[in-house]
Amino acid sequence: MGLLTGKNALIFGLANDKSIAWGIAQAFAREGANLGFSYAGDALEKRVRPLAAQLNVGFVEQCDVSSDEQIAAVAAKAADHFGGVDILVHSIGFANKDELSGFFYNTSRAGFHLAMDISVYSFVGLARAFQPILRPGAALLTLTYYGSVKVAPNYNMMGVAKAALEASTRYMASDFGPSGIRVNAISAGPIRTLAAMGVTGFRDMYKNFADMAPMRENVTAEDCGNAAVYLCSNMAAHVTGEILYVDSGYNIMASADPRTSKEG
Ligand code: NAD
Ligand code: 0WE
């Protein structure tokens, strides 16, 4: 018996085998979940289909979360295919590249709206669309980053969006709690995914993270997968509205500890 045996889990935000969504999918499969995938657009289909085949995933549907119609359509297809859904994972974030360097105050109105729409509202919209088919004991999960709480240079608009995403997690936990549905977030350390590549200063940040974190190691999509198993399983039956840090302890530090650097 796996921790997720008998549960239907839908994962949004799969782009390739580096995606945090893929780490979560592999962990869910290992724990016996029945999986479904959703990806953003045509360009990703050729990457996502082979990954789905690897885990015998029978539900693979496109959904651009900026469209209410596409969200409604994927919810209707999921209702047909699964009947009920036990787990919904939102592993989606996007801002225009222009909004991810330089001064935050230069964020455009359109750029602000776009990042909030794709990175925040989509979690709310998905939750509402799936509400009728969520089974008692269901769990919703999203992915966030520490730039929501403290200033992470260049993260800019995404930091503001993640703050709103974390607040949305708490408000939805309150809304859905009486129905026995839990809503949580994982705050992951930096991981080399598509969304992190080509980001100004990511390399230095990635290395600095491992030097500063108590455990002196970077985190992986697999770590996120294992934390996601916990949060979406009955092991976390009364855990809701939480932001769980999967970050080697980075967020507890005020500065690097010079006594025990990795180099010694
Ligand atoms: P990724 O690029 O693999 O995943 C991001 C996903 O968002 C992609 O699959 C992309 O297709 C999807 N997406 C973007 N616009 C969309 C739209 N309109 N409709 C549907 N899907 C859309 O990168 P990732 O790092 O795995 O990111 C997953 C989540 O983890 C994001 O919320 C990200 O902010 C968060 N996160 C990432 C890191 C990191 O360092 N990589 C750290 C903490 C949190
Ligand atoms: O949440 C993220 C990724 C956010 C992201 C990244 C991109 C790059 C390409 C959202 N939208 C886009 N749009 C693009 O066109 N992370 C936590 C990874 C990340 O992104 C950063 C980081 C870190 C860490 C951006 C700036 C500074 C640090």
C-alpha cells in the first residue's frame, strides 16, 4: 500500500523532466496515485506525452490557465475520466522577462496583471472549477518561493505574486476547510528548471544558497515530490493553510555562518 493508493491526482505545470511537477509526479506514482497531467500549450505536448507514458498516465490534457474556458474544459474532462479528484497540484508561474530584472518599481501595469493572472489567479480559478468534483479529504497544493517574504534581487514581480499566492492559499484553506479539503504550499529553494534558466544572477544565487543553508546542499524536484506526498496524503490530515519550506533550512538564517562554510 502506498501513501496515495486509491487517490486521483491531477498535476498542472509539467514542462519537461526538470520540472518540479515531474518530481512530484514520480513521487506520487511511487506512492500509488492514479495520475493526470495538464500542460500549457502545443509546444510542450511532445515533451509531456513521453513523460506521461513512462508513468502510465492515461489523462493528459492541454490547459492554458489564462483562459476560463480552458480551465472549465479540463475540469469537465477530468470529471468524465476520473469521476472524483483527490489531489490537485498547481506548479505554474510566469512573468514577462522584463519584470524579472532591474528595479521592481519599473514593473508595467500589463506585466503586473499578467504575472498575477498566471501565477496567482490560476490557482484560485482551478480550485473553483474543480470544487464540484473534489472528494472529501482532497488536497490542493501550490509551489512558492521565499522571494514572497524577503527581497530576492531580480525576482521582483514574482515575489509580489508569490506573496499573493501564499495569502490565497490561506484564504482558500479557510473557505474549503469545512468541506474537509486542505490547501497548502511548498516553498522550494532554487532548482535548475526551465523557469529558472536564463534568469539574471541565478547561478550565483544557486551557489550562495548552498553556502548559506544549514544543510549546505541545494534542493531537488525529488525533495519537493516527497514533501508533496506528505501534504497530499492522509499523513497531513489536519494540516492546512501552511507554507512548508523545502529549502535545506535556508529561511531560518539571518546570515551565512563563517565557522562552518562548505569549504571549511
Ligand atoms: P517549469 O518551467 O518546469 O514549470 C513552470 C510551468 O508553468 C511550466 O510547465 C509552464 O508551462 C507553466 N505555465 C506557464 N504559463 C502557463 C499557462 N498560461 N498555462 C498553463 N501553464 C503555464 O519550472 P518550475 O521551476 O518547475 O516551476 C514550477 C513552480 O515552482 C512555479 O510556480 C515556480 O514559481 C515554483 N518554484 C520554482 C523554483 C525554482 O527555483 N525552480 C523555486 C520555488 C518555486
Ligand atoms: O519562481 C521561479 C521562476 C519564476 C519565473 C521565471 C521566468 C523566467 C523566464 C517566472 N517567469 C519567468 N518568465 C520567463 O520568461 N523561481 C523561484 C526561479 C527563480 O526565478 C528567478 C529567481 C529564481 C530563484 C528570477 C529572478 C531571480 C531569482
